[in-house]
Amino acid sequence: MTRLLCLGMLVLVGCLRGYSQQKPLSVAFENVSQQQNHFYYEQRLYRNPLKGMVALSKTLATPNDSIAYTPLFQGIPLATYRFSGIGDVRPITAIEQKKITSNYRFPLQRNYKVDVWLQPVFRAKFGYYKKPVRSNTSLLLQSQLYLLAGLSVNFGVLFPLTNDLDNRPHIIRPAPLFINQFYKRDNHFVSATVGLFHNDQYGVNLQYRQTDFKSAWSYGVELGLTGMYYYPRGGLYYEKMDKLLALVDVEYRFQKLDLLLKATAGQFMYGDKGIRFDFIRQYSNVEIGLFAVGTQNGATAGFNFAVPIPPGKIVQTKKFQFRTGQEFRWEYLYAGGYRIGERYQTGYQLDQRLRQYHQWYLNRQFTK
């Protein structure tokens, strides 16, 4: 596993040496292209996409209403935004998307800077009378290699900080290692991931989502087959892949409040069948949610939140970026430990990433 990490870093260095002579508008942007006042770009610094658009406008010293913005995700264009009085979004056509991505060459990393970030990980259980708070805290040093349009390899190193939650050895070890393919056509989005995930699960995961950035409704499907793994001293321990995840969901957005109601049903991990309801409130930089879940294993409730991780930018040049992760996301489940509605985490959840680009969410901030 260590050899794989070293190989990944060598490939990154090779890409850095062969980095194209593209001159980005700002060191904050990557894979920038331009057609008059229409700019295609990717930024991995801000959790809120509007901050990237504002930064681009300031860099150009050009008013917002005269620029068309098309943010990219792993090299794939998501949508085109214009801000003239109010924000407006236009879907990317298949022809336009092909025109953009057909110019890419392997490895796509040549269009990007070497990106390294710090990501805290915190797990906790509360209520044990001898020790009210038991936790496992780690710090991930992560990076990402872009191969083709939408295709990336994610890798890194995990540094354990504290652990009185389980019997995992207190050793430096590889962070989750996985390959992800992001795909988009019109309002249909797919994320396919294979590798070693968070939550001690390895395997395959497929997410599909139908999302119109102008519509209140969104639908999704998630399928996965995983097994347990962890790193003891001196090796890798794993079990067979026998945990099936099969979920469908529907999400509705209340326009005036940036409030989302999401219902998810199907089979969670460990064969646990049931349903979960999420109430999610989006603020400019923070997301707060309440949820209730009822399954064969029981019923419970909890809350979750996502916040930006300061300071964001640490070191930034045209060829290298060292930063904190875009967000810290955490969930508290009352009556945890009974395997009620459990899931695992890949690199990102498709619904969580895409809701940041909804027209109503961005326009609400723009008109404040």
C-alpha cells in the first residue's frame, strides 16, 4: 500500500514537470478556458461555488452581469451561470460538454496544480457512564490525481491523534484509497467509486441522481457492495464483500427558505431495511440538518452539519496548492451502536455536492 502511495506521488511530480504553459486567471483557479466573456474553470478551495464566481469576477475586474461562469467538477462542466439582477442557470448541452472535454489529454492532471489538503476525521459515542465521551480523532493528508475527464484517483496518509473508541492500533497508515468516475449528461449525474472507503469499508459504490438546478425536485439511487477492512500492525485485514446497500431517495426544495426535505428508503448496511427522513437547511457557508430513521433494527433520530474548515488556503501557487478540506461534515445519532440505518462514506455524496449549485441557493445569496 505504501508503494502505491509513493507511485502516486511520483506520477504527480511527473505531471508537475510536464505541466502545460496555461496561464490561469488567478492561482485560485485551474483548467481555465475562455470564449469571450464565458469562462470555464475549476476551483477546489471554496465550499460555496458563489465565492469562486465572485473571486473570478474580482480577478477580471469585470462586473458579474457581463460574465458567464461554467464551473467544472473533475473536468466535467456542471452548468452555466449568469448574474444580472438575479442569478440564472443554463444546462450544459451534450454537444457543448463534448467540445470542452475533447480537448483534454491524458493525464488530465497536466491542466491542474498539485493539490494537497488536510481533512480532520472525528467519530464519537456519548452516554457511557464510566466515560461519557469516547472518540476517535485523526487527520488525513490527502491528494488527488486527475486521469481523464471525470476520472480521479484519491489517496493520502492518515495520522491518528486520539482513540479511546475502539481497539484500532495507533499507527500512521494509508488514508482511504479509491478511484472515482464522475459522469454527467444533461440533468443526469453518475458517480462510480471503487476502492478503500471511509468507515472501514472497501468495495464498489454507484450513485445516480437526476437534478435540475432550477427545479424543486431531485431523485437518486445508490447501490453498493462492500466488506470490512482495517490496518493492523504490519498489514491489511479484510473480510469478504457481503454488505449490500440499495437505496432510493426523493428530495424537495422549498425555494424561499433553502430548506430541503429528503426521504430515503431501501436497504442500509448489514441488511437493515427501512426509511430515513432528512430536513436540511442551507446557509451561505453552513449546512444544518435534522433526521429521523426507522428500520428493522430500531428507530432513532439525530442531527448533522457541514461547515468550511479554516483557514482554507495555506500555500498556493500556479502549480501547487496546500489547503484545508472544503468542509467538515459530522453526524450525531441518538442510540448509536445498534446499526440503525448505517451507511459508509466515499469521497463525496452526489446529492450533497450538487445541491451547492442550485440556482435558488446561489441566487438567494446573490440578492442579499
